[in-house]
Amino acid sequence: MSITKMNMPHKNIQIWLYTVCFMIFAMAVIGAVTRLTESGLSIVEWRPVTGFLPPLSEQEWQRVYELYKQSPEFRHKHYWMEIGDFKRIFFWEWLHRLWGRLIGVVFALPLLFFAITKQIPKGYGWKLGGLFLLGGAQGALGWWMVKSGLVDIPSVSHFRLAAHLGLALIVFSLTFSVALSIQSSPLSASLPSPRKRGDKGGRGLLMHAGGMLFLLSLTIIWGAFTAGLDAGLVYNSWPLMNGSFTPPEQFNISSIIENHGWVQFTHRWIAFLTGAGILVLALRTRDRALGIMVVIQIALGIMTLLTQVMIPLAALHQAGAIILLALLLRNLFQITNKEKL
């Protein structure tokens, strides 16, 4: 039986999973804008069932505004805001939460339909169920993150922000990988097989791609640390940091996760190491899209820094990271599965 005929019954499942991936991608970009516009702490209550509706009356707007006025962010940073200003930042956080709920609906209802109609391929039921549970955990993790900025300090913990983004990208990666594995169609006939006995070059490619996935994950985590600490607003020069290769702050081992300058420095150079490694991988596998995207992503990072985190560029930089992740996952899938195709 040909691969094309074998996979036709699962075409709807593939389309569904890729749609969910796109929605997670959009969610991460909306989250970036929410963070960049300082909107993430505008909604200070957690209403998972009824919270999808925005305030529908002036009385309700006044109620949520008064709640916000009691928060550390309003008292220490946004004390100048009138209700009109509050409505603008409220919008982004409300949209972010609404989009998360929509992802849950778009995932759950088709999953139920495919289960009832017995269209889920053998061995995939537990994978899809696990993805649904991870999605629910992501919502709870998001509220845990927000709560860290509602106590004393008017900003969320950058560790919790990194955890929130990290779990979102784990869900994205797993969903994308499941979609690829269901598809299991020839994506690149030119790639060498890593699993033929004695094929050292193939195993080397597999190790290379896996290493790049690890480094890209580290780069994204340090990007979240940079965003959470607003570390992109210091040392807005390239390639030096105000005339020096390293920041002037005293270094100790905790500096790379806590100090603004050293967090930015770490993100810079992990990113360049990752970019160089992915570019070599793209050349080895003749993956033009991957090679072009890594160059674009590095350029976006530099421009974001030089413009003191201009919101459109910073949002594009976040989007670029996820596109690069998807292309790298596709490349890894191609390498791993070529001899099966």
C-alpha cells in the first residue's frame, strides 16, 4: 500500500493538529504583545468559566478597574491611568486568555468527534489525550505566573514567565510532531538515513539536529528571562555592550539567570552559537527554509535590541523563534524517518 493512500483517512486529523499548532503560534505572539504593552497584570482575577466575556457595562468596567487599582502595578507604575487607559491594556490580556480558551475548544471538540467516530490511529489516543491535559496545565500555569505580580512587586517572576512560555512550546512541539508522525510522508528525498547499519554520517546528522534542538530550547528560555527582566532595555548596542564585550556588572554563577546585563549577554551568545549550528545543519541537509529562517531570526534579534525593544520587532522575534523551532522539528523528523519513507 502506498504511503499516500495509507494516510488519506487521517488527513482531517492532520489538518486539525496543524490548525492547533497555528493557534498556539498566534497565542505566543499575542502573549508577547501582552507582555510588551505591560498588559499582563491588568486582569487581577481568575474566572476560567465566565471570564471569556469582557465587561459589558460601565458598572462592570468600573468594578474591574477598581480591582486593578488595588494591585501593586497600579500603585507603583500605572497610578496615572484613567479608565480609558486601563481599557487598552485590559484588551490584550483579555484577548490572550480568550485565545487560550479557544485553543482548548478547537482541540477538545474535534478530539471528541474523532474518538466517537473511531478515526484516531492506533497508538495515538493516549498521545492526543496527553496533549489535552498539557493544554489545561498551561492555563493553570499562566494564572500561577500572573499571581506572582499581584503580591508586592509589580512584575511577574521571570522564572514563571519562562515556565509558561516553555510549556506552551512543549505543547506546540509535541502537537507538531504528532501531526508529522501521522502524516509520515516523504518531505525530503535528499536527506541521508541515520539508522542504516554503519551509517556514521546519518547518526552524526541525528546528533547534530538533536543538539540544535537543545540549544534552541535554551535560547528561547533565556529569551524569556530577558523579556521577564526587561533586560533588552539595557546595553542597546551591537556587537559590544556599550563598548565592552561583557557587561560591567560583577559576575557570579547566579548572574546568568538574575542580573539584567548578564542575562542579556547569555541570551546573545547562546543565540549565536545556536544560529551557527543550525546554519551548518541546514547546509548539511540542504534545508533552504531552515537556513534562511535562522538568518532572519538573528537579524530580528539584533534589530529588536538596537531599537530598544520596539514592539512590532519584538513580536516578530518571538514569532521567528517558533517558526525556527517548527522548521528544526521538521528537519529532525526528516532525518529520523527517511528510511521509513
